[in-house]
Amino acid sequence: MVAHGPARILAGAFLVRIFIIFHDCGHGSYFKSGRSNDILGFITGVLTFTPYCHWRWEHAIHHASAGHLDKRGTGDVWTLTVQEYLEASRWKRFAYRLARNPIVLFGLAPLFLFVVLQRFPSRKANARERRSVWWMNLAILGMAGALSWVFGLVAYLIIQLTVMMVAGGAGVWMFYVQHQFEDVYWERGDNWDYTAAALQGSSVYKLPKILQWFSGNIGFHHIHHLSARIPNYNLERCHRSDPLFQTVKPITLFSSLKSFTLRLWDERGKKLVGYRHMRSLRREQKHSSQS
């Protein structure tokens, strides 16, 4: 019998928490033992359809380059500057708008990422990361085969895809709002600073306690980017331990909805802006060029 909708939504919420455990294992922070992290990381990777070693390598790049305009493209949300958008071809603008559309970004893209894209290694991956993708694919195939035998193929696919869509959409939203808010930090070249990127380029996402639990405290994202070796169960305690961390302005569940309207980085104004703001800048440029 196929699980009812509320049960699948709840399962998706638990899968978000499982991914946070997977995430901590990838950082080597969930256990003191590296071997224990690797074992649990592989198991939770099967459940989340994510190749452990390959993801760990890509995610390390994200931590080393978050907020760096010259190092975009790995483990982040596609973000163009206003000027890059204005200079882009019509096709690239269309692709960018499509990629940033909420239905695509939080509905279709997560499912494509976890079910399809992560079945193939990056061209830049080394042999170890490539093998981790193939071994994970075999493990997922075994799990899917066993569950299809127990519940039936159609029932398994309905449950699995629904749960993945819920968890993926919620996870991508969390990641999005943690790095895509109005006063976020972006810099180029030597102006980029790791500590500033952590404290100014990562949000404090203040959630109701139940959502904070399901998301594994990852809303304290500034602490996580400052030191990725702090496990999720210590993030809130670290946030409260120093007044400096509490000076970071929190984003609430309601105020985070504004992130839907933010699309482009305005290098001149040092803030994320929407398409309307971009159009006004374009008019200003045309007016100044004509005068």
C-alpha cells in the first residue's frame, strides 16, 4: 500500500535530517573517529542518493570559495552579477531566469540533482571520487531492488520520488536562503576574506524549534562556515557562546521569503537585487551613454 501524503512529507523531513548527518560525516565532525564518519557517511549517502567521497570533495570546494565572485560554479547556486546579466546573450538570460524560477529551483532541480546528476562523476574528479559514485550507484540499485521486491515497483517509485522531492526541495531552499539574502557577502580576488565570507556571507536562519531539529541546526550557518568541524548538535551552543556571533542579523521564516525576489549581485551596491532593480540600472546606463 502506498503511504499517504502526510507520511511521505514527514519521511521527507526526516530525510533532510539524515542528510545533515551525512553532511557532518563528510566534514569529519559527527564522530571523533574518521572511520566511523566514513561508514555512517556511506550509509546515509545511500539513503540520500548522494555519493559520499565525491560530494565531500565538491562540498570542500564550496567552503573554500563561498562568496568569491571569481570562483563560482562548484557547490553553489548559479549567480550572475547585474553587469554579467546585461552583457549575456538572450539565450543565456533565458536559461538563467529558468534556472532561478522557484518551480525549477525548488521542485524540478532537486529531483534531477539527487536522482540523475549525482549518478555521474564530475570530469574534474579523481579516481577515488569517481569510484565512490559507481559504488554508491550499485548500493542504491541494490536498495531500490530490495524495496521494489517488498512493496512493488510502482509503489516504491511513488514513495521514493515523493520523499526525495520533499527533502530535496526543502534542502535546496535551506542552502539557497543561507547564501542568497540581500546583504550577503561577495568579493573578488584579494578582497575576499574567509572569515568575512563566513560571518557576512552565511545567514542565521531562525526557525521554529521543530524545523530547527529537522534541519539539524544548519540554520546557524555562519558558525558552520567559520568552522566546518563543529557538528550540528553543537552549532547553537557555539552561536550563543560569543556575543560576536549574535551580532549577525537573523533571517526569520517570514523574512526569508524575500529571497524569492533576489536574482542578481549588484557589485556597485554590494547587495543582491531583483530583475526590477536591474532594469532601472539598465535605464540609467542608457541615459548616461546618451548624455
